[in-house]
Amino acid sequence: ALFEPHYLATAYMGRGVTYESTGKYDDALRDYGECIRIREDLQAKGRLYDWQYDLGSAWLNKGILLATGLNDTHGALEIWNYAIRVLEAEEKLSYNANDTLEKLREVRNILTGK
């Protein structure tokens, strides 16, 4: 079905990226938030195949927007630290999720100067 929640979350993510690239930061932030909300709901219901990667990517994008588009480094660090804790708590990560975790650590370290 076209409006399956996973596809809707993907659409929000894509539109958020488009909004961000055109400077519509408030719209992008809202869409990233919707993407995260849907994916967290799917994950809680056990219906997100690679939730670690899907959520990790959404958290990464939202944090980048906060840090670079809105100059909210504190907000970005909060999101990235949360995402890192969630992903690190997992016993096993998919290849894609592990790559996203490394990116999250990298951007956090750049921002904190570590």
C-alpha cells in the first residue's frame, strides 16, 4: 500500500532533506520529527526491518540541521548522544546501522572538538 507507515516515514525524510537544501529549516525539522515519530512507533511494534539504520539516519539528519542550519549545537548534541546510546545498547547492528553509528560519533566529535 502506498501509505504504509514505513513509506510515509521515508517520504517525510526525503521531503525534509529537500526543505533543508532550500533553506526551509522549520519545515525540514518538522518532517524529520514526523519521520522519527513514525519510525519509533514502527520499531516499538516490531515492524521496522532495519530500524537501527532508519532511525539512526533520521537522528543524524535532524542533528545536522540543528547544528548547521539553526546553529543549535546543544540540540544537535542531545539528539546525537541519544542516538548513540540507543544504537550502542543493541547487541548486534546491521552493517548500515553500524556505519550510521560511526557517522554519529564522528559528527559529535567534530562538534565537541574530541
